[in-house]
Amino acid sequence: MGPDQEKNFLDSIVDSVIAVDKDGKIREVNQTTLKLLGYKRKEEIIELAFEKICNNFSVSSLKDKLPLAEQELIYLNKEGKKISVSVNITNRISYPHDIIFMARDISKIKGLIDELTHSQEELKTSYIELKVSKDDLVRSEKLAYTGRIAVSIAHEIRNPLTNVSMSVQQLKKGNKIKQEGFKHIDIVERNIGRINYLITELLNCARPAKLDLKPYDIHKILKDVLESNKAKINLQKIKVTENFNSNSSILKIDKEQIERAFLNLITNAIEAMPRGGNLTIITELSGKFFLVKIHDTGKGIPEKDIIKIFDLFFSTKSGGVGLGLSICYGIIVSHGGTIEVESKSRKGSTFTVSLPTEQSFTHRERVGGRKNKNAGVN
Ligand SMILES: Nc1ncnc2c1ncn2[C@@H]1O[C@H](COP(=O)(O)OP(=O)(O)OP(=O)(O)O)[C@@H](O)[C@H]1O
Ligand SMILES: [Mg+2]
């Protein structure tokens, strides 16, 4: 094919064709290339360094690698706008030192793919949000329902229990009981105490007490809770790290209740590490929320249990009542906060409590919720 024939042939190709010489300079282009890159005449582009139109692409890097198919490159048009192209790169038969770039504009396809990927991500996020909302809805429905039942059962138990307690007192006052009998009365009294405790806990859980909000230092609460657990922490050889990053730790909270919530979380963390480990407490501000992360390196929570741990009476511990987290959940939610858990079996758990730094929550009884994140991958 003579040079003129070759030119005609090149111009008839619907893809962009650029021939580049061994020095990286553009030797020949076809009409499609001019259209693609926004040039009017071939003279404007011939002799330009290929790197100028192909975003820093070095022709010398192609040595011994040709031919290359479907390389994704970025061309720059006359105004410097980026155009995504898919390029086949070969040697030019008529001039063996030249390289031919045959490119197809894929910016539209790329745009569509980007849009699709974006939509897919949005869908995924919406799905997760929907699932979390559904879990929260099921949870609050379940809590409301079990709460109503619990309250009526608790009342029904409390009345006969008061009678039993009064009768025991009377028995103790009389002098008909022998030494052996007092032992049994002690047992009865202890058990009455236990049942009373459980009923009180259950009632607290079903109807969290009205909040008595006052400014209080969360860091002080955390330090106090750690101090009250010092003996257990030392006995179990647990290393405690306080990573308090936020300077403004004064929040308007119900001190007694928040202390109770953190006591439950820290107690659980300690109980998860009977043979030692690390307990790390991190605080930080995140937007309008004050975060407290309680991280342990304990036994973790299996995936199948994650959904149940906030349920009333769910416990995997011998002697555990299974009210700690339900109480904690009620307290945090009534403060307008949320509680999230991330856990891996045998690796440990992190409970993250977010409390609002602004007091809008005082008008709402329940605005928060629980979220389980990446829970329990075994
Ligand atoms: N940090 C943790 N690591 C591992 N498992 C945990 C942790 N926190 C909670 N759990 C799991 O969640 C369950 C429920 O916890 P929750 O505090 O409600 O009850 P409990 O600790 O069993 O009893 P209690 O009513 O005395 O607190 C626990 O039995 C345990 O299986
Ligand atoms: Mg507990």
C-alpha cells in the first residue's frame, strides 16, 4: 500500500489511529483522531509528543512488549479534557520502528459503569440501613411486648412474695424455731432477696426510670467504674488502657443510669477475659456525638448470638441473668444515644456507645437504636 492509499485507508477506520515514531512523536493520525481530540487539521497534531495527548504515557516503556490489546489509557483533547480509551498497540508494518495506537472512546461506557457501581453501593448501603432499622423495629416491638408482660408478671409475683417475706419475719420473731430451722429461714430470706432483685431489675428494664439530667464528666464515671472493678481486674491480670481523646467530656446525663450502663459493659468485658487480656476504653468526639468504645480481647460473641445479646434474659454465662445489656440499651436509647457492637469469636468485642452532646433528646423518649456491625465472623 502506497502512502496515499494508506492515508485513505486510515481515514476510513472508525477507531482513532495514531502512528508514533521511535522518538515518541506523532507521525500520522486519521480523521477519527482529529474528531476525538478536537483538532481541525492534522498539521496541528503531527510532530507533537505522544505524551502530550496521552497523559504522560511513555512510548519507550513499550519496548519488546508489543502487541498489546485493550489497554485502558487516558487521552487528552485539545482543551486538556480527559477521554478514557481502550487501545490496541502494535508495530507499524510499513515503518517497523513506528508504533500504532488504535483507540476506541470508552468514556461513555466508563461513565455508565461508574454510575452503576455508585448505584450498587447506594443500594448496598440502603439495604444495610433497612436491615438495621428492621432489626431495631423488631427489637423495640419485642422489648415493648416482653416489657408489658414482664411488668404484669412482676407485679403478680411481688404481692405473694411480700406475704412470704412477712410470714418469715413473724416466724423469726416467735421462739418455736430450733437452730436448724434458722438455717432454712436464712435460705428462704436470701432467695426472697434474689427474686426481689430480679423483679426490680426487670421493672427497671421494662420501664427505664425518668431521667434526671445534669452536667457530668463521663471520664470521671468511667474512672469510677474501673476503680470499683479494680479487685477483679487485678485478680484476672487484665491490662487497662484509658485512651481518653476528648477534652470536652461533660455531658448532660443521668449520672446514676449512665454509670450503670458503663458498669454493665465493663463488667461484661471483664467477664469475657477470665484468663487475662486487654481492656481498652477510648473516648472521642464524632460530630455531635460523644463516643465511648469499650474494647476487650476476650472470647468474643459468635455470629449466631449477636442478634440476641440485647434480649431480656439472654445469657451464655452460668449464673448470668441476661439483663445487663437490656438495661444498658434502655438507658443509652433514652439518652438519645445508640449502642453498637463489633465482635469476632475468640478475638474480642468492642461496644461503642454514642451519646448526643446536644440536648435535643430530652424531648424524645426513644430516638436511638442498636446496631450490630461485622458481627461474629468465626
Ligand atoms: N464483652 C463481651 N464479650 C463476650 N460476650 C459478651 C460480651 N458482652 C456481652 N456478651 C454476651 O452477651 C450476653 C448477654 O449479656 P448481658 O450483660 O445482658 O447478660 P449477662 O452478662 O449474661 O448477665 P447479667 O445480667 O449478669 O449482666 C452474655 O451472656 C454474653 O454471652
Ligand atoms: Mg452482663
